[in-house]
Amino acid sequence: MSVTVTYSATFGNYSGTYGPDGINGWNGTDGLFTDDSTTTVFSEENGFLPAFNRLFQIADHSGNPGAFAGDEDPDPIVDLGFWGSLGTFSGTQYASSGEYAGLDLGFIVEAADGSYLNYTFFASPSHTIYGEIGSITFGLGLQQDSNGLYYFDEELVTIDDLDTIGLNGGVDGNGDVIDRTTGLNDTHNIVNGLKDGDASALWAALDAAGVSSSTAEVLGVSETTEAELELAA
């Protein structure tokens, strides 16, 4: 099993400070995450994902607080009934963005091939996200193409093949959606976490699969365009 992390040529260009509070960006050499032994607070660690927390939590999300795109799931596990008429609650993508001090940062979650991302809304289990995640891309300047699919003006880093590391897709062994309140729904923990400006669940999943801070430190250079991380079974 493996995950592919692709860093853009401009990934390391955002090491400065942002806004009146001087929020720190990230150093390209720290990759996704590099441990800082002086703290146990995720947002105070080094690397892109902790910086995402710092910036996304205080950003203005009025442009896109979170939305689905792509084909809707024709056969969701949870039937939304009446609630399904009130909006779009599934797709092959889920994306959100937020602007802070001129930095328009966002993420796009892509469902694995043949899968969909779903939100249960008020159907039981309520307000729960499920579906198999294939990849997550972080970037600047979230846009939609003529088909309504999301992309970035500037991609920063993409994490591919997340469907190979044993995430449960938010579904238990009986094929039922795992309630968000259990804390055991990997998809909800990751996607809802990112929406709320918290990438710690994503990093925890990668870390549990065998990606260490030292691995990220070696691979996370701005000149690196593609690096395959061989993950433990």
C-alpha cells in the first residue's frame, strides 16, 4: 500500500508571516508535518498541515464555506428523504476555501474511483460525512470549471491514494454509516476537520499508516514534484 504526495514548485514560497497578528506560514523543507519537540499543540508544530490550521481557522470562508461538486451518488447508504430536496449533499468532490491576509487557501477532497462523498444532513445518523476518500489537494484560489468541478489557480500539495491505507470510508462492517459522534468515522473526522480548519485527523491517519515526521522532513522540499511514501500495512 502506498500514498503519493506531490508538492508543487511553489510549495515552499509561503514561509512568511500573514496578517496583523503575524501568523506563520510554512517552510517547504518541513513538508506536510515536522515535529517540534517544544510543543504538543498541533497548530504550533512545523509543516504545511499545522500552518493550514493556523490560517484556515481564522480565514473568511464566505466565498465557499464548503460544497459538493461532481456527480451525485445515485444510491446513497442513507436515504435523505425530504431533506434531500433542500440542497446537494453528495458528489465526487467536497471543497472549501478561506481568505486571510491575501492568502486564499483551500482544499479539495476527491472521492476514490467509483465512490462518492455524502452528507446525511438531518437523516440518521445526522450531520455525518461518509464515502471513500481517494485524494486531497490543497491550494490557492479555488475555482470551478464549466462542469462545476473544483480546481485551484495554484496547487500546493496533493495527497493521492488515500483509499489504500485502510480508512473505513465512514462505513462499518455491516455496511452502515458510522455516526460522527462515535469518533470512529475516518471520513467525517478528516473532511469535517478540514472544513473547521483542523488537519490533525488527516495527519493522524497518515501517521498511523506509517508516515513519520522524519519521512515528511526528508521528502517535503519545494523542489520535490512527486514522492512515494511506502506505508506500513
